[in-house]
Amino acid sequence: MMWGIRMTAVVSMLHNNPSEGIVYSINIPKDRKYINVVCIGMECVDNTIKGCYHSLNDLPDWIQERIAILMLCDPDPPPTDIKGIGRRLSEFTFWVYG
């Protein structure tokens, strides 16, 4: 049931920001053993960003820069949208605009 609630939130938030285009959902677990990157949106078909990275340093530079900015945001809801950068959804989950 949690997946359905989360996808409803994703669709709702994307619908409110149609101009952002590609959105990458990035999950950085507390243990930081790996970083999961999922592309969300119709433009993801030809996406070159792979799904799993071993460290923050392995991510593309532009994603690292956006995450660094988003880490300055409060992780508690509601998420603050930074135009052209993304949102921090929780302590470990970020949306980065591509």
C-alpha cells in the first residue's frame, strides 16, 4: 500500500510542476552503501543516468551540485521546491530536476 501512496504523491507533485521535465528520484540510505537513482517522466526513455551508484562521487557532477544545495534544506515536510534544482523530500530522498 505504501507504494501506491508514494506514486500518488509523485504524480501529484509532477502535475504541479510540468515545466521541470525530467525528475530524478535519488535515495541516499543512511549507510551510504549505494545511491539509487530513478528517472521519472516521459523523457526518461533515452536517459543515460544509470540506476545505482556506489558513492556520491560517482554521480554526475551536475547531480552532485544539486544534492549539495538540497542538503541545506529542511528534510521535514512540506518539501521546499528550488526552481531548476529540485526538492528534498526527506532526510534521505531528493528529487533533482534534469
